[in-house]
Amino acid sequence: MPGATVAHSAQAEQAEAAEPEQASQPGRDQRESEPAPAAAEAQLQAWFTLLQLAQATGRQLSTLLQLELKLALADGQRLLGVLLAMVPLVILAWTGLSVLLAWLVFLGSGSVSLGLAGFVLLQLLALMLLWRAVLVFKRSLGLPATRRQLRAIIGAGDSNGAKTTDS
């Protein structure tokens, strides 16, 4: 009997040792299977958030483009007005220059030619101011804010961090 109790107690110890392993097996399967749907759901949520951010960025870029196109059209109208204002000044400057040269040849004296030179210089000064306005309006026709925003978006997606340049 003493041998039977030792064998029986050894079997009981093995059974007890096997029960926690078997009991832990279903729990381990449940724990291993639970993270998979949770990870998939988290990844799906991340993609959904990314899609929402891309949609919001697209809306903002679209709004910026619309507003800047309106500004560009208004500047285009101003540019046309400035160019139309330059036409009579160019004609007057040319006429003044022609008269000045004619007076210089005809008279050879400085009194009348100095007056005409002042007239021409005044016309040329106005012409230079209008040309400066043309350059300012011309720059805004290139949609600079939209280009900067687009470069920022493209630059953010660039893994090298290289900056793109405007040609």
C-alpha cells in the first residue's frame, strides 16, 4: 500500500500540474485572439483619421485656391487698368521727348528745353510708378500662397525632408 499511495500521489500531482496548464490554455487563446481584433480596429481607426485629415486638408487647399483665384482676378483687372493708364503716359512721354529734341536742335538754348525736359521727366516718373504697380500685381497672379501651401503639403510627405523649389 505504501507504494500505491506514492504512485497515486504522483499521479495526483501530475494531474494538478496539468490542470493549470489546461486551464490556462483557453485563457491564453482568448488573450491572443482579443488583441488581433483590437489591433485591426485601431489600425482601421487610424486610417479613418488619416482620411479625415486628408479630406480637411483638401477642403482647405480648395478654399485657399478659390480665394486666391478671386484675388488674382481682381489684381488682373487692376493690372489691366494700370496698363491702360500707361498708354497715354507713354504717348505723352514720347511726344515730350520728341518736342525736347526738336527744341534742342532748333534753338540750341537751354531755357525752353529745360521746361520741356521737366515735362518729360514728370511723365517718365509717372510711368516708372505705374510700372512698379504692374510688377506688384504681376507677382500676385502667380498664386504664391497656394504654391507655398502645396509645397508644405508635399514637403510634409517627403521622407527625405528635401525642400521643393518653385520654378
